[in-house]
Amino acid sequence: MYSIRTYVKVSSLEEAYELNQKKMNTILGGGLWLRLGKKNIQTAIDLSGLGLDQITEDETAFFISAMVSLRQLEIHPGIDTYTGGAVKESLRHIVGVQMRNCATVGGSIYGRFGFSDPLCCLLGLDCEVELYQAGRIPLAEFVKMKKDNDILVQVILKKTDRKAVYLSQRNSATDFPVVSCALSKGAAGNYAVIGARPCMPVIVEDREGLLERGEEGWKTFAEKVQQEVAFADNTRASGAYRRHVAGVLVRRGAKALWGGAEECR
Ligand SMILES: Cc1cc2nc3c(=O)[nH]c(=O)nc-3n(C[C@H](O)[C@H](O)[C@H](O)COP(=O)(O)OP(=O)(O)OC[C@H]3O[C@@H](n4cnc5c(N)ncnc54)[C@H](O)[C@@H]3O)c2cc1C
């Protein structure tokens, strides 16, 4: 449980950014992850008055603002169609609808949690984040950056040729994933994203074109993922188990994306 001394519902991003420069001050998303910690917050910075709870689109991209809930993202028809159900699949296992109505995109992506289903999935799509101070940055770069006091304003899901499928394995429904996987296909290259290792998601590129070569190629690429990616133990699973399951998910995902299999989960 966290404690808050002062609460400010800001009227601009500039005000939020200035307040957030003090170490003891904290931006509030849905507050669900913060609630699990023991932080003493001097000033809680609430972004909910800034109209950042909308998903908009133009011909180039979807613009997903920071205070959009995971549930809004999950049931957005345009994003569901555009991503072939991948985004919905990455969200539907997270706890329950009530929880997904409260958890925000900003908290989920800014938090850069190793277990994050949406982070792993969005890395398989053509995404950027917009930070108040640093501006627009590819999501793949953002996940490698050290946490600082910037503010995530929105996630930009670009409308390109990129297609992805998302798969995860859980010990029981609604638990955290034991391993997660997005397979991604596009003119700029094919790759897999492996998350919940249990640390940050990593990208494994298919430089040899294995994923275009059918069953044998999918198997070889899955073995490459198993060899190249580091997996570790935690209370949910051993690294060895994660490595095994990652190979299975990669092959299933490849079958869905390159083989046209309807069911990949
Ligand atoms: C019990 C439980 C189970 C969960 N299970 C899963 C799961 O299976 N899979 C999964 O993917 N996720 C899971 N999550 C994580 C959840 O989906 C959210 O990612 C998480 O709660 C963070 O979202 P939030 O809105 O609650 O963020 P908060 O708790 O409000 O914030 C998280 C962090 O991000 C910062 N922050 C928030 N918004 C911004 C912003 N716009 N700019 C800069 N910094 C910001 C906060 O200061 C804080 O440091 C679980 C969470 C809980 C509590």
C-alpha cells in the first residue's frame, strides 16, 4: 500500500512534467501496480483531467493516449481488425475486466514490466511512444532506456504492412504469463519477441529467412530462439521450462502467421 501526502489533478502536461521532476512525486496511471508497493509519495500527479483517455486514428496510425484503459484497447474494433486480434489476445488474460477497466496503457508501457503482455505484443507491431520531453521514440528503443522522469503521452501504432500474432503460457488462467511470444512479419523483416523470461522482452530477428521456409524453417527458428534468448527461474517456472515453452510458442505462432493456421493458442 502506498501513501500520498498531496494530490494534484494537473491541468497541463507541462505542469505534470514539472511536478514529476521531484524524486518523491509520482505520476498516477490506474494506480494498480503502485498499490502493490510501499511508496511514500509526496505529490501524486493525476493526469485524468487532460483528455488522455481516447484512442484516435488517421490514415497512418492509431494514437493510444496514456490514460486509455487496457479494456478500451482490448475492445477497440479498429485495432482488433488491424492487428488480426493480436492486441486483444495479449490483454484478455490479464486478471479480469474490472481490473482492465482501471489499468492504463501509460502505466503498463511506462512501467516496462518484464511480464507485460501488451508490451511484448506491441513490440511485434510497428509502434512508437511519445514522451513529453523526449518526443517520439520507437518502442523497441524505449524498452532499453533507463527509467527517468519523463511522461508517456501516447503510444502510436503505425498502420504499416506489419502483421503479428501473440501467444502466452500461464500456469493458470489470469495469472502472470510464464512466457510470452509475439511473431512479427513485414517487408522490413521477420522476428520474434520473447517476454516474461521473466525479464524484459527481447527481439530475435530472422536474418536467415527461416520463417518463410515452412515447417522445417519454423522448427529451426524456434531452436535459434531457444539458444539465443536467456531464460531464468522464478517462483512461477524454471528457466529450462520457459525455454521449452518458448520454442513451442514460436512454432505455433509461425504456423499461424506464415502457415495460415486459424488456431495458434
Ligand atoms: C494483481 C495484478 C496482476 C497483473 N497481471 C498482469 C498480467 O498477467 N499481465 C500483464 O501484462 N500485466 C499484469 N499486471 C499489470 C497491469 O496490467 C498494469 O500494467 C499495471 O497495473 C500498471 O498499470 P497502472 O495503470 O495500474 O499503472 P500505475 O500503477 O498507476 O503506474 C505504474 C508506474 O508507471 C508510472 N506511470 C503511470 N502512467 C505514466 C505515464 N503516463 N507516464 C509516465 N509514468 C507513468 C507510475 O508512476 C508508476 O511508476 C497486473 C497488475 C496487477 C496489480
